[in-house]
Amino acid sequence: MAVLDILAEMARTGRWGPVAIGANWNGVTTAFGEPWDVGAMSRRRKWPRLFAYGDLELSVCRCRRILLVCVQTWREAIELPSSVPGETQVFPASVTHRGVTRALDRAGCP
């Protein structure tokens, strides 16, 4: 599957496997393994924290729910978690506005 198809499906459904806004953090770590702990989102508070699985970044609140989902697409390659915990899959990052628009149209996502 091409990365644009993955991103369009995420936009259409609001999910990437166990990842969704409000999803329980334990379900994510069970499916994908332990993430990189990027750190607190504020210098004054420990929570929420930013975690990453390659280029999939997740902000997690103290109650262990996902608050924000972000996929970095500006690098030369996009690294996303695979269905095997602790492993990632790498995609060429040929993300353009036109390509994203076409992928969203194909996925039926306005």
C-alpha cells in the first residue's frame, strides 16, 4: 500500500490501527510496542507527553488517552509502525498537494 493511500484512509476513518483521538494508550503500545518518548509538550508540566513511532507522533494525556495525531511527511522517507510490535515500515515521501488531493478523492474523503 502506498503512503498516500494510508494517509487518505487515516483522514477518512480517523484511525491508524489502534491509533485514534481518544484511544487508550495501552492498546497502542500493545499493538505497536514501546514508542520513542520525545518528551513533555510543556517545560512546566510532565503531561501531556509526545511519543513517536517513526514519523507518527502522538500526544498523550495523563489519563493515557491520545489527544493529537500527527504524521510528519516532509522528510525523504516516511516511517510508520507496522503490524509487528517494535517494527516500522518505510515509504518514499513523495507527498504533494496534488497527490494528497487525488488520494483523498479515491478514498471518498471530501
